[in-house]
Amino acid sequence: MIIKELKLINFLSHKDSTVQFRGNINVIIGHNGAGKSSIIDGIMFGLFRETLRGVRKQEDIIRRGASTGEVELTLYDSNKTYIIRRNLSVRTLDDNIIMLDENGKRILLTRGASSTTEKVTELLTLDRTTLESTVIIGQGKIESVFDDLPDTIKKVLKIDKIEELRDSKGVLRDLETETETELKMLDRVEDERKKTEEEKKRKEQELTGLQMKIDVLLKEKAKIETKLKELEEKVREGEEKEKKHIQLKTELNKLQTEIDRLKGDIAEEQEILIKKQQLEQEIRDLDQLRKHKEKLIEIKGKIELKKNKEKSFAISVSTLEELKEKLKKKNENRIAYEEYLQIVNKVNELKEKENQYNRIVAQIENIKSQIMKLQSSLTNYNVREEDLIKIDSEINELNKKYEEKQSKKNELNKEYGELQGRMNELTKILSNLDEVKENRCPVCGRELDEQHKSRIKEEIKDKLMELRRDKEHVSLLLNLTTEELINLNKELERKRKEKEDINKKLSEYYSFKKQLEELNEKEKQSEEKEKELLPYHEEYVELNKRLEELKEKYNEYLKYSDIDEKKVEKLEIEVEEMKREIEELVKETSEYEQTDVDKEIEKINEKIKDLENKQTLLKNIESKLALIEEKKKQLENNLKELESLNESINSLGFNEEEFSRLKNEKESIGRQLNQLLAEEQGIKGKAEVLENDIRSLEQKLSNYDEELKRRQTVREAYNKVKKMRDSLSEKKLQAYLMSTVKKMIENRLNEILSKFDLSFTMIELNFNEKNGIYAYTQNGQRLHINMLSGGERVSVAIALRLAIAKSLMNDIGFMILDEPTVNLDEYRKRELIDIIKSTTEVLPQIIVVTHDEELLQAGDYVIRLEKRGDSSKIIEEMNDNEQK
């Protein structure tokens, strides 16, 4: 599986970029901030919807100013092309898909963020953790794979998940505790069941006793109910007679009261007739008074209207004079108003020129201020080009010394291995002498006696002692050389930092100098523009002065702008019309000028009101007379009904004392029955409670039995969980996994390293040590990884990452190195280039992200980036032929 193409739209610093990976070694180069790392972030986001830096929030990924974005990653594997698309949106849900491209036809495989990530993991047969631990190498982290190698393998194998399972706080421990607790609970359930069984038997005996009491009560209750029924029948008959008797008595009393009332009402009939004749005589003049009142009200309205018209007339005459005066003032200021408008138009025409003039003046002031600041800044720089040449010379000298010491170290390593090899051979010969048969020398084949054998042993021991002294001497020199290399490397780093500071200061100095030249030129241009605009500015100022002079007359004209001759003429006509209307009203009201109309109306109103009251009283009297006639007829009917009621009461034959005795006897029998019923209900209630208790206990027993059926299953589960937790311990399953993986990774590692031109024959891994990586030289010498040269360690680191990846997944086809030359000197950079080239024999695609131009030597396809404004742009793509 290799990466074929990456499209970025509004992703981090990329507005619209398409990156095609066409070589075995693709070098992405550009200055810091050009958007190189964003390409790796884009690859990671396409694969796992997270950047390499762990950013997941879409608002932090989408390019500033945009609301949507897109990442499209194309992968190629065995004639199959997979297109992964991740859409980004701040406001809406993103759309994530994987499509399979077969002969130009696209087939949708998944949709949705989680489903797409799961499918990517399936296709690559790795997850993000494994990818970052193996084939994606961050800045300065090539050799970080050596640190805590066993922990890295555990992390890749997800052994930490196994440890979490069997941990004292893990799932299996929780399950073990849960099943153990459940077993104890089931033992308690068995005890509770026995207690419940005993309680059920006791309650059943108590229920039998209560049922016997209920039978006795039922017999006694039947006797009392029969007697009570007889008494109830007699009381019911008495109640019906009592009810009828009370009803007749009530009707009799009510009727007698009504008869007495009717006789009283009829007695005042003669007095009401006399009152009626008097009122009819008094209300004859009411209509004449009402007509006279209407005429007076009409006259009063005309008098009020005349007064209002006279007031309005006076106001209109005054307003007319005022309008004529204002019209005169308006006409006097007309010429000034028209001049003011003409000047305003001219000022508006000059406004843009005036704005330009003001901007130029402000710009000149700003430029002068910047020039002063830059001149002040330039005085603070005391760095020279000679300083840079000097520091370069010192760095070259240090590099030369470093290479000499590294060469010496390599020679010492070789000498050390040779000495160790010779010692091994002599030790082997020495041990073989004791096992010699047929008394022949194992070296030359001559006859060998004991004296000759003893002499040879002494010679070998002497030689071994000499070689051991030589080896110790070489080891001492090797340690001293290694220490010198470390010190030289530190001095190189210090000098590089010093060079970087000088470069930075020189760059700032020339930048400030260039800015100063540009500002001086800009000041000159701005002053020329100021001279060009000055006449317009002076005219603009003069015109504004004239506007101030005319402003008072202009405002005076505007104050009366709504007044004209037509408005004055219209008001004159209205004044004449009002004068005519007032004269008409004077003629109509002259007869009543000396009369107090309001008082006259008030007197008539009092008379009318008095007569209207008497008219109402007359109507009430007529109603009363009609009512008296009806009451006469009602009285006659009531007297006949009274006689009939007295006859009915006498024929009923109701005895109140006998009825009272029957009621008392019935109540006594009823109380006895209620006592029996209460007693019966109490016993039945107790029996019902007992029956419910027994049913509840039976259900409880059934539940206990159901729970106890699970005891054997729970016990078996407890034993299985305990056994499983023990099997997942470090000494069992975890140890087996680590042992198996160690062999796989070692085999792959040595297979990969055989493609490189290295001085050692094999690498051994020890997962029981934190940094347990050892190399064996051709002479059999065992060296720790830290004793290898820088280039050899980088080779082992890259090979180890590939070995881990290829051992734990299907063939992975790419590796990404982000700024791999960070903290490397010139010599180690050249070594790294050779290592990257050698890696292509193992891996078909390598992507290198760098700002270091030297790494272009490693690539056969170069992608160059540059920052333009706030966007990253791919400005150059070339293959190895074009570079040549």
C-alpha cells in the first residue's frame, strides 16, 4: 500500500493544493512555515481523521476565513486504487467516505467518520498507534524507537489492554469479585428460604383458627338480620304516614298565611283610585314644555358657535400678518441661499482631493516616524560579514576534526574486534589441548608429548595476557575517542548556534537597511503628491470660509422655506369666509342677547323632570289596580283549598308516639348487627392479610428456588474467570506474545539490515532490558547499540521501525520522515542520505519532509513549497531527470 495523491482544500495553511507522489523517494522541501508539515497532517487526517499533532477540532483545522474544507487521499495497492475523502464543516456534520476505483468506475465502500476510520485500519492492518511507532517518524525522533523498546512493543501489541483486563481495577477482577459476591449472596438466600418456609406454616395455622370464628358469627348474624327486617317494614310504613302528615300541615299553614296577605292587599284599592285621578290632571302640559326646551338648546348652540368663530377669526387675522412678514424675510435671503448651494456643490467636488491631501500629510508624518525608529534600530547592530566567514571556518575545522576522530574510532572498533577474535581462537586452542587424542598437535599435526603440550599452553597464556593488555589499551583509547567525539559534537552545536545568531542579526540588519531606503523613497514620492494637491486644499479651505459667512442667511431662508404667496392668498380667502359666517350667526341670535338661555333651560328641565316622575307614578298605580283584581280571584280559590286540606289530615290517622317506639327498637337491633359486622370484617381482614402474607411467602420461596438454580452456574463462572485472569499474567500469555514477536522482529530486522552496507553481522533484541539492543561484529564481538556510529544507529533505527511494522501487519508500502536532519552535523547528514537510498530496497515509497537542501540528493522526485500571503503553494515539482 503506497500513497499516490493528496488533495487539500482549506486545510490548515493550504487553500487548494494537490500533491502527487511519483518517486520511490519523494522529498518535500520548503522554508519553515511553508506548509510542509501540513501535508503530513493531511495524510494522517485522511487516514484517521486526526492530525499528526493530535488536533481533532474542525475549527482549528479549517483554514482561517473558510467555513468548509476537504482532504482527499488516494492509496494504491496491487492494482487497486482507494480514494478516502474527509469533508470538513464548522456548521454541519462532515461527510467521510472510502471509494474503490476499478478501471475508472468508483464503488462506495463506506460512509461516515467512524466507519471510514475502521475501514482504513482494516486496509492498512494497522492503527494510528502502530503507524506513529513505526513508519511515521517525527522531527528528531529517528532513534527514539530505542528508548523503552519493550514498552513500545507492548503498546503496539495492545498488551496494556491485557494488563488492564487482569488489573486489580480491571474488567476480569471486577467480574471475579462480582461472581464471588453473588455466590455468597446465594448462600444467604438458602438461609432466608428456610426461615420463610417456617413462617408460612405458622401463618397457615393462624388462618385456620380465624375461619372457624367467622362461621360462628355468620349464624348469629342471620337471626338478627331476620328480626331487623320485620321492624324495618313497620318503620317504613310509619315514615310514609309521617311524611304525608307533615306535608299536609305545611301546605295548610302556608295557605292560611297567603289568605291573610291577600285580604290586606285588597283593602287599599279605594285609596289608589283617588290618587290615579289626581296624577292624570297634573301631566297634561308635559309635551308643550319639551318643545320649548328643544328651541332654547338650538339657540344656545348658535351662540357658542358665534363665539368660537370670532376667536378663530382673530387668530387667523394675526397669522395672516405674520405670514406676510416671514415671506418678506424669505425673499430678502434668496440670493444668499442660492450662492450657498453652489459653493456646497463645489466643496463636494473638492472633497476627494481634500481627503487625498489629508491622507498624504498623515502618511508623511507616519513615514518620518518609521524612519526615526529604523535609524535608531540600525545603530544597535554591530555584526559584520567577516564574523560569518570566521565562524564558517571554525565549523569546517571542527567537522574535519570530528571526521578524523570518527575514523579513528572506527579503526579502534575494528582493532578491538580483531583482538577479541584472536583471544577467542587462542582460548579455543587452549581448551582443545586438554582433549587431544593420539598425542598429535591440533595445529601442526606433529607428535605432541606432555612437555611440548605444557610449553604450548604457557605460550598461549602469555599471548592471551598480552592480547588482554592490548584490548584494555584499545578499550581505553576507544572511550577517550568517544568522549572527544561527544565534546567535539557539543562544540559544533555551540558554533552552529553562534552562526545561526550571526545570520539572524545580519538578515535583520539588511532587512532594516532595505526598509529605510524604501521609506526614504516613499517619503519623497508622498511630498511630491502633497505639492500637487496643495492648490485644491487651499481652494477647499477658502470655500469653507465663505460657507461660514453665508450660513446665517442660508439658515434664515430654510427657516421660512415652506412659506409662499399661495399660502398667504389661501389664508386671506379663509378670513373673509369666517367674517361672513359670523355676521349670519349674529342675525339669528340677536333676539336672545339679553336672555339667560341656560337658566331658562334649567327651569324647564325641572318642570319636565317633576312631570315625568308623576307620569311614572301613574303607570305604577295602574299596575297595582290590575294586580288587586287578580288577588281577589286568588283569595276565593285559596279558601276552597283550605277546607279540602283539613279533611285530608283527619282521614290520615297518624300516631306519632307509636311511630317513635318502633324507630327506637329498630335502631337498637341495628347497633347489634353493626357490632357483629364489625367483628366479622375485623376477622376477615386479618384472614385476608394472612392469605396475602402466605401468597407473598409462596412467591418468595419460588423466587428463592429460581435464584438457587443459578448457584452451580455462578460457581463455574467464578472458577473460569479466576483461571482466565491467571492465564493473562506477565509470566504466561504476555510472556508468550513478547517471546513470539521478538523472534519475528529480530528475523525481519536482520533481513532488512542485510540490504545495508554495515560493519556488523546481526542484531540481537532483549525485551527484558529497557534499551536491550546489541550488534555482533564479524569477529563475534557483542556491542551495545550506543557503541555504534551515528550512521549505524540511524540505519538500525529505521530498519527496526520497518521490522516492527512488517512483523505485525501486512506489507506496509511507505515511510514518512519529518525533518530527519534536525540536530545532525554535516557528516551524519551524508550518512542519512545513503541510508534513505538503501531503504528503497526494502520499502517501495519513502516521503521526506525537510527544509534542508542537502537532502535533495536523496530524492528521485522533489516537491517544493512556498508560503504566499497566508496560503501554501506548490511552486515546483520535478523528477530526478529534471534535477540533473
